[in-house]
Amino acid sequence: MAPDEAVFKGKRVLVTGGLGFIGSNLCLRLVKWGAKVTVVDNMMPRLGGNLFNVKEVADQVKINFSDVRDSHSMDYLVKDQEYIFHLAGQVNHVDSIRNPIQDLDINCRGTLVLLESCRKYNREAKIIFSGTRGEYGSSVTLPVGEDHPTNPKGIYAVTNLTAEKMVLVYHDVHKIPGTCLRITNTYGPRHQMAHDEYGVLNWFIRKAIDNEEIPVFGDGRILRDFLYVDDLVDCFLQVAACDRAYGEVFNVGTGVPINFIDLAKKIVEIAGTGKVAFTEFTRERKEVEPGDYYTDISKIKRVVGWAPRTDLEQGLRKTIDFYRKHKKEYWQ
Ligand SMILES: NC(=O)c1ccc[n+]([C@@H]2O[C@H](COP(=O)([O-])OP(=O)(O)OC[C@H]3O[C@@H](n4cnc5c(N)ncnc54)[C@H](O)[C@@H]3O)[C@@H](O)[C@H]2O)c1
């Protein structure tokens, strides 16, 4: 089922992290559907903030270059918003290991500042929080459902889990409607392509486009499900529009696993360039690698009616085409 675009027409929507990968794709759709969109983004170095991401709607979104930890800005920005999509986060896995205090500050304090601004100035706003599959840690059973134990392996996942709990506490205690997504690896247009510190599938695509070796870690047999960003945008909008979603946590993925060797081979086949190669895990990466993961999406299908619509091959084709066309905006 496609989300209902009429729901967002004329609605006031705040997107934190709206210049990044997922946030910008979401903004483009919201603008297309007639929402009044405000973005807050601090353009943090080495993350995905890129003005080119929203170039085609630049005159239709308000961009506030601010930090979600700045309570003065947030007090002002949350006022009168009907929906708040909270995507601003420290998402760089390698930086998270090098500087975990920064993760704590952005992901936890940033979320709490946003929630406090809503408590003070706008308890009606509906908050949609973007968490990660990493909150589960190593899988005990597959596919992973929402009742799977949460034993995060890295601080990035710990701070996401904590932020998710904060959103749910404000839902229960202060009656500020909040819903939380635990999202699998997502790929597609508008991701940062400058380095390999997060966003593995997009990095593989860069290597293929540049006709270089695609570095598959270890034996390449680890399983993941990869979600195309347009399907994730559908998901955000469908969840936001569903009253029964508030107060709940949902897994978001495809549920269709593939291992990294087969993924790399598929990219080479579609791109017609690049070559699969094996490399050792770095020590840092090995320590936080949770192993096989793929998503049980039965809850979100049942409650919200969302399911992905793009298969991996279609998604890869669209993504490769996009970066071939816009390489210069993303390669540095
Ligand atoms: N991409 C994925 O595969 C994936 C998977 C699971 C969850 N998520 C979650 O989705 C969200 C968005 O991720 P993304 O992939 O779009 O990353 P991204 O790096 O492309 O976007 C993050 C954006 O947040 C902004 N930002 C960071 N700190 C900020 C702050 N303190 N104040 C204001 N803006 C700030 C950055 O400048 C950037 O534009 C994150 O919360 C991430 O944890 C992403």
C-alpha cells in the first residue's frame, strides 16, 4: 500500500538532519506532497549533510543551520510543527568508536533537548524517531523481531537505544506522541560517498563506479537485508500518518537477506565496472560487528500496512545511475 499523500498537504513538518541522506530524501517527498517543510541541520563534518541533496526544492524548504543540542533554537523551531521527523544523529561508526562522548552528546542530549522543547512549547507534535537495527546487537534468532533482546555492540547503537527510550518515556509520561523505527542498512541516492566509515553498500557502489576493487571484509558471508531509501521514505510517512503507530517500536527492513560477496557481485554486474576483492576486518570494525542480521517486518506490515516495494536490483540500478550523473557533488 502506498502512503496517502493527502495527509501531508499543508502540514507543518520539521525534519532534523534534513540535509543528510535519509532526511533529504524525506524532504523532497514532503515538498512534493505539499507539506511546509523546515529543516534543521548543523552540517557536521564527515556526516552526510549536503546542500545539493535539497537543491531541487531549495526555494520551498526553510533551512535552519542549527544544532539539535541548542535548546534556544529548538524551542523556537518546534513551535506549531505538526510532525517532527528526528534524523539528526552522529551516525559515523568509526567516529563513534574514536569519540563516544560525542555520540552520547548528539544522539542522547540532542534527542532530549528536542523532547524538552516539545514538552515546553508543543505537546501536540508527533515525533518519528529513526533508530537502528544495531540496537539488537548480535542476533540470537533470525529474522529479528521487535521482541529480540537488545544487546548493542557499539556506543552508536547504545545511544540510539537510549534516545528511543527517551522518545517513549515522553510519549507515556508527557503524552507527546512518539513512534520509533529500528532501521536496517539503507542505500540509495544522496548518501555521503566521500569515505567508508559508514554506509557500506553506497561505498561498494562508489568503488564499482570508479572501476576499483570492492573491499569485502572477512569471508563475506555475513547476511544483511538492504533497504532502498524511497521505501524508507514511504515507511516514515505511513508510520507518521498512522495513529496506532504512536507509543510503538517498529523494525524496518526488507526481510530478504543477501551476503556481502553476492551483494558486491551484483553491484559489479549492474554497474559493468569494478571487481570483488577480500580484505581483513580492521580491529575496530571486528569488535562492533554483530554478524548476521535480517529483519522480521511482520509487525509494521500488520499495524501500519507498510512493506518495501523496490527489489535490490531495481534499487541498485537507480542508485548507480544517480551517482554516475552527480558524481562531482558526492565524491569529496
Ligand atoms: N543510513 C542508514 O543505513 C541508517 C540505518 C539506521 C538508522 N539510521 C538513522 O537515520 C538517521 C539519519 O541517518 P543518515 O543515514 O541520513 O545519515 P547522514 O549522515 O546522511 O545524515 C545525518 C544528518 O544529521 C545532521 N546532524 C548531525 N548532528 C546534528 C546535530 N547535532 N544537529 C543538527 N544536525 C545534525 C548531519 O549534518 C547530517 O546532515 C540517523 O539518526 C541514523 O542513526 C540510518
